[in-house]
Amino acid sequence: MRDVREYIFKVSVLGNGGVGKTSMVLQYTENKFKANYLMTIGSNFAIKMLRYDENTVCRLQIWDLAGQSSFAFVRPGFYQGSFATIYVFDITDRESFIDIENWVKEADQYVPNVPRVLVGNKLDLTDERVVSRSEGLALAEQLNARYYETSAKTGVNLEKLFTDLNNKLVELHVLNKKSSFQ
Ligand code: GDP
């Protein structure tokens, strides 16, 4: 009998309220998009099964935290055990881009030295864009993060983001291959 090994990777999705964290996870895991705004209370989590190769299956446990500062008390438990951090801003909201630095500072207190991903979301809102791709790339370089631009509405680049990250986590934790993730 073939020996299939299963791994569980918890990853945390961070960023200001309203940038589209919950929508990204919902689109990626269930192919759904809801236009109505529903504030996340505490944290949500979703699971996606991914096959790395025929012997290696992963459950990506994707946690999405309420961005509102009033829920700060839930954060330590939320961060604990994360294998990666995904920082999301909204390309139509400069404040959400500026605030990424604070999210990085906070997460670094609990989970330093894990692979980082920076995401500019709402790519479909081209006319309202205020943060350029080159600014996103520059911040990603500064954070030693990999950069993606996504739309939770159309789903563009979500599959790629999570598959690349899962592959990276397998290389790091299963195959013991250490390399940067940029
Ligand atoms: P969160 O607070 O970061 O989890 O943000 P939500 O997922 O709740 O999204 C906030 C609002 O932005 C909702 O009204 C979503 O429908 C909308 N939204 C999220 N992602 C996108 C996107 O990629 N494109 C567009 N046009 N709207 C989005």
C-alpha cells in the first residue's frame, strides 16, 4: 500500500478591517463572493486540502482575524502555531497599505521568522486604485515577502497565492529545503 502522508499548516491572514480577508478565504475555499459587508467577529477559519505530490497531502488551515482593534484580546491565540503570515491591504485604500507595517510588528511578537506574503486585494477596482503595483513590490521586498495582487470578487491569483505558499511550506517543513520566499 502506498504511504500517503498528511500535514496540517496553519496560516494567518492579517490586515485592516474591510480589505477583503474573509472574502478572499471564502472565494478560495468555496468559490463564493458576497457583496454585503459583514464584519468578522473574533476570527474565522477555513480548510483547504492540497496535494503536493502523490505521497503528500496538506490541509491548509487558513485563519482570518478581525481587523478591528477592539478585538485585540483574541490575537495572541490566533497567531500561535502559524506557519506563515499573509498581510492584506486594499489597493483602493492607502491607509490599509500604510498600516501593514503595524500588522507586521504585531505578528513578529508571536511568530517571527515565518514566510510572509503581501497581498494587494480588490484588483478588479481598477478605476479606484491608489496604491501602485511598484509600491506593493517595494514594500514586499522590504518585508522579505512574496507579493501578489488578487481579487476576492473574480478570484484572480488566489489559487496561485495559496498553492505557492503551500509548496513553500512543504519544502521548508517536510523536505527541509531552506530558501527565501520572495
Ligand atoms: P475583511 O474585513 O478584511 O475580512 O473584509 P471582507 O472580506 O469582509 O470585505 C469587505 C468588503 O469588501 C465587502 O463588502 C466585500 O464584498 C468587499 N470586497 C472584498 N474583496 C473584494 C474584491 O476583491 N473586490 C471588490 N470589488 N470588493 C471586495
